[in-house]
Amino acid sequence: MKRPCHGRAFTLVELLVVIAIIGILIALLLPAVQAAREAARRSQCTNNLKQLGLAMHNYHDVHKCFPYGHKLEATGQYYRRDCWYHRILPFIEQEAYQELYENHHTVDAYEAEYIHRIRESVAGIEVPGMSCPSDPSSPARGGGGSDNGFQGNYAVCAGGGTLNVTTQVNDMNMIMEDPGGMFGRNKEITFASCLDGTSNTLLASEGIIRGSRGGSWGGLGGYWGGAPHGSYAFTSAEPPNTTVPDRVYSCKTTTWLKAPCENGNAGGLAGRWNFARSYHPGGVNAGLVDGSIRFVSDTVDRITWQNAGRRQDGKTLGEW
Amino acid sequence: MRTFATTLLVALLAGITSLSLTGCSPPGMTLDKVSGNITFDGQPVEEGRILFRAVEGDQRAFSGAIQNGRYELESLPGKMTVEITASRIIPGKFDESNPDEKVPMGEMYIPERYNSKTELTAEVPAGGAKDVNFTLTSE
């Protein structure tokens, strides 16, 4: 008997081969999709940093200088520990928010004395564009003594330390009037004093937040009260994602993936600093004073990275 | 014959995809594992930090935690200066630099010849090393 012929049918082997190949293709594609997701997150993070750079330029246009890193504390003043973050709010489309914040002394004079006392309904507002989507802790709270205040991923560059640093001297310390970079305590630096050139000097970069919640003082991005303990800035004394720990007044935790930390107060350790860190594979985003953004590899030459952090060391950067 | 052609085409596509995925990996640093014991006056250092800093080149540093007298870190090979720090709380001493807060203060108790003015050195061989030990004394 002859088999009736209704066109050509697939054999079992053909079907199995096709299924196997599709399986292999999917297995190959999945990591690529994950990589594409991270690429998208990194791209958003780059954009955030770019907006921050533009905001700084606009601030300079209006005020003829960059904002201070953080304000010198003085008795009798309101808003002690105010930092650059609060100054640039109007330039990242948060003018109403700044007004709300700066009128807080009429709402509660005690809270307005120190900004870390300010209630959650004001300090806890997350400003879009200050959190890096690659950091699973973001949007976070903390860094300023309690969980009231918003903690972001971006910080300005305080300086670059010296080549032959040790962890016991103040070569890397960021808490002083002029740590050598574009920002310091109460110091308002201008384009004119960026002698190394705006395209050779770091303006800002990013950091890793050690958990979404959990008080502590001084972790990078703890804008609401942590500034004099290190929150306001990073130093380029060590390359991005270094295993050398950040050193702040107190850490949310001392052990954290890619971001070890030392308790400055409980450990009796001098100096306060944060380093540039991120979860982007292989490096961090960094903004230069001219407003440009570049991805800096973890393996960048340490001397180049240090020179980029200082605004007037007179050294050329070369290829980086 | 047609099935064979389809299979070949799909296999080729798969090959190209896998190639493009594994194509370029960034040139990283090859770090080697170093570990060992640290004692201070004969006692293992319970908690602290150890740092290797390259003597040559850009003087890059590699740090690791000390726990129960043992440390482990990843470092480039070569000549290193070594810094060791460890702290303890000072009983009855408090810090009040933050308003509304009184918290215990600590001190770093390892002598400066082991950290800020370090005399410690180590040589990290290519491939890493175990039992790079340090014996510290207060005298």
C-alpha cells in the first residue's frame, strides 16, 4: 500500500535538531539580554551625571562660582551641614523643593538648626536623577545619622591625595577647607581657579550605597547631615572600586560587596574619605569640570586618576 | 537536502552569535590570593585591616580584612609595603560631635611602625602565597 502524500512532513530527528538549536540560541541570548539591561542602566547613570554637570555650570553662571562642598558649621545658624546638593536643587528642576527646605525654620526651628533633624516628609524626598539604577540599594535613605534623609549615588570630587599615602595620615582627608579638588568646606571655587583645565579635572563621580536603610554618618551621598563626616564627596587618592575601605564617622556596615568601610569614630581612625565605586562592570562614570562624562576603568593608572582629582597640580594626564 | 541547508544556516547563526558574545573581554589585572596569620604580642589580632601597597609603579594598594588573626586579600605580584591597623573601644570615652548623640569612641592600638610609618614589607610571588604571616609586638 502506498502512503498518501499530503505534502512533506518533518521527521522526529529534524524536529529534535531544530528544538536543540533553538535551545542553544536562547541560552546564548539570555546573558546578552542581561548585558543589554546593564548597558541601559549605565547609560541612564551617565545621563544623571551629565545633568549634574550641567546644573553645576548653570549654578556657576548665576553665582559666578561653584557651590561649596559643604557649609562650615556655626552656632546660631539654621541649616547647619547644608551641602552642594541643596544648592543645586533649582538647577535640576527642584526649585519648589528647595523653597520647601529653606522655609523649614518657619515650620520647626529646632529641626532647621541641623538638617539631619529635618523630618522625613521633607528630607526623605527622592530627587530623580540622583540615584544610579545599577545600585540595588537605590533609592536609599541614610548617611546622615538616621533614615530620615534621602541618600543618593553621586558626590563631588574633593581632591586626589598624594602618591605615597598611608592610611594613618591625612593625605586623603576630604574634611578641610581645601582638599585640593573642586570642592571643600565652605570653599566656593571658580572656573578660573581650575588651573589644570576643565577637561583635565574631575567634577563628580558615583559611589555604592551600603544598604537602603540604616542610619550611620558619612557614607557617600548622605546629603542630609553626613557632609562633614564624608558624605559630600569622594577622593581620587585610590583608583575606582579599590579594595581600600572608605573611612567615615560610622558605616552602615563595614563589609559590603565592592565597598568595604571603616568606622572612623569607633576605630579611632583619623581622616574621612570615600572612593569612587559602582556596580557597572569594570569601572565608574566620572564627570569632568567641562561637563563631559567618561567611563573610567578600575585599572586606570593611579597617578593619572589622582592628578585628575586635583585642580591645580600642573601635571598632564596623558592617555586615559 | 533542504533540511540539511536549514540546519547549516542555523548552526552558522549560532556560531556568529556566540562569537560576538565572547568577542572582547576588557584587559583586567591578574590578582593573586595572599593569606596569612597576624599576631600582636602573641595574641591573634581579632579584627582589623591589612593593606599591601606596591613599592613600584603607581603604588596601587590592596586591602583585606583581618578576622580572628587571619587575613586574605588579592594583590598584584611584587614588592609591597604593608600596613596593619586594628582598633578597640576606649571604655568611658565618648564622642559628641553630632548633636543629640553620645557614642563610644575608639582607638587604633597598633604602633605606627606597622602602619603610618610602616617598616613591614612583603614580597608577593606570582601565583600568590599562603602563610605570609606578621608577628607584631608593642615593644
